[in-house]
Amino acid sequence: MFKSPRGTFDILPEVQNHWKYLKKTATAICELAGFQRIETPIFEDAEIFSRTGEDTDIVDKEMYTFPDRGGQMLALRPEGTASVCRSYIQHGMSNLAQPVRLYYFYPLFRYERPQAGRYRQHHQFGLESIGDSSGLVDVEVIKLAWRFINNLGIDHTTLVINSIGDKECRPKYIQDLKKFYSGKEDRICKDCRERLHRNPLRLLDDKKPMCQEVSNNAPRSIDYLCSACEDHWNLVQRHLDLLGLDYRIDHRLVRGLDYYNRTVFEIQPRNAKSQSTILAGGRYDGLIQQLGGKSTPGMGFGTGFERLILNMVEQDVSLPSEPRRFIVLVYTSDQALEKVSLLVELFRDGGIPAVLAPSGRSLKSQMRYATSMDATHAAIVGESELINGTTSLRNMKTRVQEEVKDDELIGKVAA
């Protein structure tokens, strides 16, 4: 028997309400803030990601790459921001009013060890604000992220922020970080020993206890900020305070891709059972230039649907209920079938979901089918209904049944 590949899963009908609710909530928040939806291809030129994520696990170990029949090396996108930035360059969006505000719902692909809330194909909601370097954009993006999580009904979360400087002040910090770890190689894991030479910032966000014990005392990036980065950092904190957003500064927060600079942030659940991050983002002022465009600032975030749903289920978040109508049409003869075949189209024309009960079944079996389909009503047509020009309408919850004139049927159900 075939099964879905390891690290993937089917999104079955019984869980679709969670997915619909996430998309609806995200879309409402984005459009209130002037963001527009964008779609980009699932696969891109692999160099887009290797150029922007060199010496990261995402590119070196987790990216799905393949040559096409023409010999071009392509990649299933492992993250969303680089694709959006490629589109920004390709379509001349720098000529639009800045910042350009975009949001997306993307499937992403990473060959990593599957675990709770983390899959080889996962689904992300993200947004990007491109073209404005002000710290006020950082604050807006962080506030939208916080609003989104709270509107979903997820509680007990913490906003964590940091500044990792820029190309002017970060080299000195990296130099001192390497000095700090020099002589401590025996106290960190094998992966961190490799990162010390390839990507020292990633030493700070390793979650292994032995590595965290060392990183707790590591130099802090905010102590190395140049004057411009410090002004930016102070502006972000001041306006977060004005908005009444509580946050915690964590010097170990650096994010997993090299293109981030200045502000980085995460929203983390306080529940130890959950994955440590449910939403993350930051500023990436050099990314578009890395991809061949003009120097253009950007700020955004991404969050995985699977991890959000995991937290919603753990916290027993109730989805808002909406008025629901679903009709199963039941019949007792071929002549009755002709009538209900017309009625099912009338219901659908009236915006009311309706299906025919399967043919060749007894009345009792058709009613069991209506129950199994979680129908709100059964519309029954037998010999007497054919003679009288009526339909018997049964409320499947209350079991109350009444005979309704055919020309009043749609209005009765809609009411």
C-alpha cells in the first residue's frame, strides 16, 4: 500500500476548518494593513537560495534540488522571502509606491527530521514590507504578527526580540564571538564546532543544553551596534513600548538565514510541550541586492500553519461557529428522484449546500446517510409529496418534520 512520503501528510476534510480559519484570519489582518497577496512558483532557480543562504543548514543539508531536462538546477522553495524578493526585482516593483506590502500562503520544502509541527513539506503564511528602512516598519510588522497570533486565540506566548547589527558593526562582533568560543570546542556539539568556522552566529541559537550553557555567557550583539543600528534599535523598542507590547530581549536570537540584519524577532509559546517558535521574522536590507537588484530594505515574518494548529489544539482553542445549512435530498421512487434532482439544483442556486442520497437505498438507509453526512436537514419526497406539490423537511437535530410547499422550500431552509 502506498503512503504519503515521510515528513508529509494529507490535509483531510475533518481538519479543513482550522486551515480555512487560519487563512481567513491572516487575510483579514493583511488587507486591513494594506498588504496584497502574491503567488510565486513552487520551484525556483536553485541559485536564488544558495546565494542568500550560503553556509546554512537550509541550503547545505535540507534543500530539495534537481536539474530540469534543459540542465538548469532548480530547487523546491525552502523559504518564502527570497522568492518574493526575486519577484519584486523581476517585475520592477521598485517603481511602485514604497514600501510594497505583500503577503502569501506557500507550501515550503525542507529535507529535515520530521517532528511535531515540523514537516518536509509545510505550509507558511508570510508577509513582506519592502522598500522602507525605518524602524517604524519593523514595529508595524511585529505588531501585525502579534495581532495575528492573538486573533487566532493562541495565548501564553512571548515576544522575543534582538538586534544583530549590520555589515558595519557585525564583523567586530563575529570576531569577538569566535574569540569567546576559542578553547571551548570540547563543550559544544559537533554541529556547533562546524558552525564556529562556517557561520558563527548560529552557535547562539542551538537548543542543546550543553551548547546553551556556553552561549548564555557569549558576547551580546546589542553591545556592538554602530550608531545607526543603535538608533534603529532604540526606535523599535520605544515604539513597541508605546504600543504596550511586552517583549523580552534575547541575545541568542539570530534567525537561521544569513540575510537578516538589525531587528529579528520570534513569538514563542510558554508551553514546554510545543515547538519553541510559532512565528519568526526580521529585517533583510541586503537581500534584494544579493539577488541582483538595487539596494532595497525589507522586513517580514513567516509562520507555519502546522505549528499554529498544534498550539491551537493544545490550548483547546474553539473556532468561531458560523451558521450552517447542509441538505440531503431523500426520495422513495424514480418519479420522486426526478423531482429531488431538480430540487438539489434549486438549493445550490440559492447558495445552500445540497446532495442527493445514494440511489438504490431504502428510505431508512438514506436517512442514516444524511446523519453520517452531518446534514442539518433532510428534504424528503415520497408519493404524498408528489401529489401535494410539497416536500417534507426534517430538522436532523431536533427531529421535527414538516411538510413545506415547494415554492416556499428555499426560503424556509434559509430562514
